[in-house]
Amino acid sequence: MPNEQHPPEQHTLLTEGRFDGRAAFDTMLRGALSSAAQQGWKEIVFSDPDFADWPLGERASIEALQAWSASGRRLVLLAQRYDVLERAHARFVPWRRMWDHIIECRAIGKTGGAEVPSAIWTPTWFMHRIDPERSRGVCGTDAASRRALRETIDECWRLARPAFAASTLGL
């Protein structure tokens, strides 16, 4: 029956529990971006040491971010460093420049003393890659798990400094 099936993006987002592998991670990230636009999430947090293997440079990811980016929205990026993101995600960098007013980026650097989690956090859903090398982790809507992940991200944020500027001004 058609009414019993969820669209792929919604089903991916609503999935709770463990995931395993790069394909599963990419699918869930794409689904989260689509759901963010469809459901009008006010805040999204992306956290990763360098975002090297995130599909942020894909046309579909940028289109979903563009659809999501409206008044009153906020995207937070937390990383160890942004050099890989700048080189590997050519479509994301100009989008970031255009939407600088809703994006806040910080880097903890190598000496920050904390390990940046590989995760997406929203007020209603999260995805946490506990083993980024193998793209294994958990996702879901559990409030306690979301809160614990946000506390970890907030601690790293507190230690981090502004980074990944939308433009570089020089004299």
C-alpha cells in the first residue's frame, strides 16, 4: 500500500539505531539535508575533524542546503581543521560564502585537547559516527543521546576558535 511507505529521505531520517559503512553514512547525510529543508529545521550542527568524506560538495547536497537556508536558520560547523573541506568540496565553499550570515564555523586545532566528534545534531534528530574510519555509528531521536552528543560538541566549541572565514581580507 503506497500510504505505508516513507519517501527515502524521510525513512532514512526516521531510522534509529546503528549504521555501518560509507554508503549508509552518505545516504543518511543526504536524507538529513533533504529533511532539514522539508521540515524547516531551525538549527543544524555539523561536526567532524575535517569533513573529508562527507558528500557536501555534491550538487544534491548544495541544493538541499539552499532549500533549507531561510530566515531564522543557523548552521554550525565544528572541525579540527577546514583545509580539506576547502579543497575537496568545491560547491560547498561558494555556498558557504553566500550564506555567511547564517553559518558559524570554529576549529579546535590539534592542540585543543578534545576530539571533535563526527556527527550531525539537530533539535529533533542526531547521527554520530562513533567509528569514522569505518563509518559506523548510531542515529535517532532519543533525547538523552541527543543531549549527550550536544554536550560533547559544546565542550569542543568552547575550546575552539573562529575559523573557515567566508572571505579573506588582506592589505
